[in-house]
Amino acid sequence: MKLEAGLPTAAISPATPAGAARRWVVDFVLLGAIWGSSFLFMRLGAVEFGALPTAAVRVGIAAAFLLPLLWLRGLGPQLGRNWKAIFAIGVLNSGIPFACFAFALLSITTGLSAILNATVPLFGALVAWFWLKDKPAGSRILGLVIGFVGVALLAWDKASFKPDASGIAPAWAVLACLLATLCYGIAASATKRYLSGLPALVTATGSQVGATLALALPAAWFWPAHMPGLTAWLSLLVVGVLCTGIAYILYFRLIESAGPARALAVTFLVPVFAVFYGVLFLGEAVTGWMLLCGGVIVCGTALSTGLLRLPTRTAG
């Protein structure tokens, strides 16, 4: 999953402090529920479409949803002036990750994919450290170590390169998820470096258009021989409009009302909903080991992002 763009701040109406507090809590839970469902809908679509067509249809629908909003806000010229950087970042921010997760969901559960997606802040902090020289403090470095230990333990449990019933080895699926989260981390630093100051809706829309253009030919090449059924089409319509277009708008409204730190914490809520949906609608099993490793990853991520801090000694 990646944290992208939505409506500019001018589109957010003022609210009383109490009303704003209630709204950000509602937005927080709603966004976690929406992004958690994206793994379910991607799974339902990928089974019939395949990985690349699934990703291409998702970003294409999201682009079609966001473009009218962009033009209505009069932001088309800003996209035109910055399209090269935005399109390129869109490939990293949406095109590659969505294809990777669609591929992974053919082999591993939606819950496991969502837990691996929770490592996005870990990779984001690591990339920012090496690229932007944004060195984290001691507790954040410890969080990186803890988080990646959790990933290693979780991946080790799925380390088999022997294909399963889907024809895909679980280890390749896990690596695909980690490649997706690495791309998210790179895209976040690239956005900060090259797209700072642009309205969020411009970045969101342009990234989806760029990803659509990049995936169009590969998706056409791997398009399924038999037309996917109604369930698969509806699943990708939902994941494109609700889990991509509307979710990006909701996310940036959350940033405005609750601040970046609280908005980022939605990463921890997404796996909870994803696991719940997977068990309820797909009958997926949840193991104690998966939950334990997920808890380690979440703790490490919370430390690495500064949401949790170790107590500091005061001079006595």
C-alpha cells in the first residue's frame, strides 16, 4: 500500500475543534478500513486478470476518477509543467507496487500481504537516510533494526521457493511485496525532493496517469485470453475508485485535520482490517507466528517513524 495525494487544502472546510477531533477519528478508521479492503479486491481481480492487467486497470480507473477533479480545480497547467517528474514518480509510487502486490496475492494471503505493506515507513526512513541524508535518531535506528528483524522472521516462515498450488513460490510473493514497499520508500523521498509545493491533487492524478501509461503495453501483452467475469471487474472498479482515488483524498484530509504523524499511523490499522476481511470473505487462516511477527514489525515501524520514543535519561 502507498501514502499518496488528494485534494488541496483549500477544499477542506473549517470545523470546530470538537467537530474536527471527531472527524479525524472517523476519517482515520474509515481510511484504515478502505485501504485494508484493497488487498481483498486486488486478490479477487488478480485471480482472473493476472498481475499486470490488474495493476493497469486499477491505476487507469483511478486516473479517470481523479482527472475531472483536477480540471475542475483548475490545476491542469501545473500538471503540464511538472508532468515528467510526476509521471516517473507515479511508476514507482503506483505502477510497480500495485503489480507486485497483485502478483503476490496470487500466492499468499491478503493478511500477510498487508502486514508486509506495513513496512513502508521502514523503507521510507531507510531511503531518506541514505538519499536525503536524513539520519534518524538512536531510537529510530533501533526501530529500523527491530522492524527488519520482524520482516526477516516473517519471510523466513515463507522462504520456500517451491511453487505452490498457484504455480508461484511463496518466497517470490514475499519478495514482491518487499520490492513494492521499497518502491514506495523511494517514491516518498523523490516526491519530497522534486515535487515539494505542488498541490496534492496534482501529484495524485499525475502519478496515476503516469502509472497507467507505463503499464498499458505490458498489460495488453498479458491480457487474459478469456474475458474476466463481473466479480473481477467490479472488484477493480472498487479498488480503483474507492481504494485509490477516494482514499487519497481522504488521506490528505486526515493530514490537514490530525497532522502527518497521526495520518501515518493508519499504516498500523490497515493490516487489522485486511486480516479481518481475508478471514471473513476468503476463509484465510491466521497463524500465531504471523501475528507475532506482525507485532514486531509494527513496534519497529512505530519507533522508526518517531510515533513511539524510548524514554531518555535526564541528568540527575
